[in-house]
Amino acid sequence: MNLDTLVSAGQPPWRPSPAAHDVDIWDKYDFPLHGTYRLGDDLIVFTVITTAGNRSLWAYVPVSPELRETITDARFDTEAEFNAFLEECFVGHEAVFAAAENFVITAKSDGIEILRLPHARSSSTATASCR
């Protein structure tokens, strides 16, 4: 997948491309925090990394075709399970980061391999896996 198509300036972070459709919000607090959307047949996972005032940083990673059902069917009993699952979705994969101001994307990165997510916590009790 062409990572350059995941995110476009001028879009809200939870619908980061004019072509994004089938947005599924997993969690929100005043605004969507994590979820998925589709670009054509491709499934993309997104998460907010941090916020500071009216600025925020977001991460986006495409899901391999063989893991799409795992992602869309995942359920969690605890926040720790969810955080471990989210970390597995990103760690070891190439992702795109986007900076937003007032929930409008203003800049994006090229693809960057993710070694770990700063806000995710490890857990060995996750009932679903991105791997």
C-alpha cells in the first residue's frame, strides 16, 4: 500500500483522507481517539499519540489482508488488553504520523517503522492479536 495516501492535510485526524470511508471509532473522549477506516479495500488503524492544547499527534498503520478480520472482530475486557492489542497493531510496522491543529491535519510524515508506542502498555493477557 502507498503510505502517502493514508493521510491528507486539511482533514480531521479520524477521517484523514477524502477517500476514507467506513470509519469505526473504538474509543472517544470529546473526540475520536482510536479506530479504523477504509481506503478502498484497505483497512487502516489510527490512534492519537498525544495532545497539547489545540494540537495533537496521530499515527496510522495499514492492516495486512490476513489480519483484517482479527482487527474488526477484536473485543477486550480490560484497558490493558486494549492497549496491548493497539501496540501490536503498530510495533514492527511502518506507520505514518500526522500533526493536527484544532483537529485538522496540518502536516504528515513519510513512513516510519514503529519500535514502540509511547502510550501503550504491555500485557500478556490480550485476547486478540494483530500478529
